[in-house]
Amino acid sequence: MNWIKLKVESTFPEVVAIRRDIHRHPELGRTEVRTSALIRAKLEEYGVDAIERPVPTAVVARIDGQKGPGRCLALRCDIDALPVQEETDLPYASETPGIMHACGHDMHTSMMLGVAKILCEQRESFSGSVKLIFQHSEDTLPGGAKELVEKGVLEHPHVDAIYGLHVMPDAERVGQIGLHVGPMTTAVDLFDFTVSGKGGHGSEPQTTTDPVLAAAQMIVTLQQIVARRVDPMEMAVFSLGSIHGGQAPNVIPSEVTFGGVTRAYSESVRTAIKDQVFAIAKGMEAISGNHIQVDYDEGYPGTVNDETLIDLASRAITEALGSESVFHMPRPMTFSEDFSYYGKLGHIPSAFLILYGGHEGEFVPLHHPKCAVKEEAMTVGIGALVSIAMAYLQ
């Protein structure tokens, strides 16, 4: 057994205890007061070289290698929970009503603390520096990553590359790191529409502008964006998830609202969708006589994995943990992550990895009230991040 596996094995019980503590006490984005205090206390105990609080509930630590100056590698995790009522029946289930770590951020945080402990003990084995970014508010737009980049977390010293990792429940895979070159997560944008005009009695539709009909026509037309305005070889999604209007079947309301979400890997596709949305709204205004307001909420960009960083990760993880710990993903993920801001705004190479974690009991996806990834998968997550850091900083 190599030294990384031995270190992970000895650190794992503490990581599990930390994870269960954080899971019991989840906190929503920008309110992670207890969580960030626990992180700072552990980092002080492990003896990191510096701890910063760029915003009240985020923590950034630095560990300097003792082999001299060199590059700086950043490792990032997210620490916030979701507004979900837990239904797992785990002995360490959330004790906070309506809030749960249903996206695995408690595991991300705990694994990163395990990485911090091991790297502090191995300072004499690498040069340069490691920055550990414990990021607040990933699951709440506009997210915490953009804010941290603007606060300068990628400087002093300048970060040369950054890795992130996300656990993923899976019906079969437990303890494998998913790697993919190129687009890895989608960009996400949110749209809210308000169609307002003249309502009236259902028996006299000619006296109204019928916002219901206008909204219905617009919803159908919006679905044609992906079908007719996006290259079939590109990925794009336009999902409408809410619609509200009217109180009685024989009364045409004066206002209808609906909303949806779009996702794409390509920035050009993302822009094309946005332009078409506003063009359709303008056209529907003209033919229906209603006023159509479009509220556009720009979400996270897509994450693009650097080929060199993925190759390094593949070699390092294989050497440290074995080839069975690496899974070369045939396709990227369709969810979105604000990790993308570190590479895009920081203009540095970035790579986002997936840790397949199986599932306790009936399989459910992330964000589900019964989501429960197997804790044993964290050993691979810790080992992978340590091996990557050591390989990058040799």
C-alpha cells in the first residue's frame, strides 16, 4: 500500500466524524457561519500557513511546500446546503428543519479538510503552494465563486491551475473518479415571463387581448428555439417549469406568468437562445396586443476541462489508487456549477471531476430528500485530490 492510501486510511475516521457533524447542521448559502467556523478551527489545528476570510462565510487556506518556490495549485470545494426537508432516516440526519445537504457539499468540505491535513503533513515533499478554497453559496444564484474571484482569491500568490470535485450518487459505481476533457457542465440561465393586457368575460373574448392564449402561443414557440435555431450537433435545453394565471374557467385574466430554464455547453448557443427569447417576446407583443416582460437572470457559465489537467489527474490517480479508480466519462454532465467562474474569470486552466459515490438504499438523484451517498467513496476523493496536488507540484 502506497503512502497516500495509508494517509487516507488513517485520516478517514476523522473525516467521517466531520462529515456527520456538518450533515447534522446544514446551512444555506451566505449563512454558513457554523460550518465556516468549524473549517477554520480544523485548519488551525492542522497547521496551514495562512487562513483568509474574503467574505464572512468563505474560507481560503494556503499550504506552502518546503522544497522551495514553485507553482500554485488551487483545490475548491463548496460548503452550503439546500432548502430540502431530509427524509433519509440516517442516524446523523439534519437537525435543522427544511435544510439538508442533499447535494453532497458536506462530503466535499470534509474531504477537503482531509486533504488539508495530509498535505500539511507532507510539506517537505512538494514545492510551491496549495490554496484550499472553501466556497460559500454555490447552490444559490449568483453563487459564491464569482464573488471570490473578484475578491482576489486567485492571487497572492497567483493560482496557476484549479481543480474541483463533485460527488454523484450512482446505482452502480462506488469510489471512481469521472474524468472528461472539454465541456464538462452546462451554462444555465433563468427566464421569467409576464404577459399582461386586457382580461374579460369568457363569453366575449373579442373584447380582450387574452393573455392566456398569448402565453400559450409563446410557450410553444419558445420550444422551437432548440428545434430550429440550434445546430443539431450542439447540446441545448429549454425547459418551462411554471405557469400561473386566472382564477375561474369563465374569466379571461389580465395577466399570466410563466418561467423556465435554459442550458447549453456553448457560449454561442447560449447567446443565440437568449436573443431568440427576446425576439419571440417582441413578436408576440405585436401580434397579441399584450405587453410581455422578460426577466432574464444570467446564471453560471459552462465548465470546460483543460486536457493537460485531466491527463495529469488520470496519471496521478492511477498511480496512487489504481486504474480501477478512474472512469473516463463518455459524455459530460448536464447540470451547472459556478466552479466555471474560476477558469473563465481567472483565465487559468481548470478541471472539474466527478466522484461516483453509489447510494445508501433506494437510488435517488442529487437534491432529493433521500439522497445519501456512501461515505466510503470519500477515501477515493481524498486520495485523488492529494495525488493530483503532489503530481502538479513536483
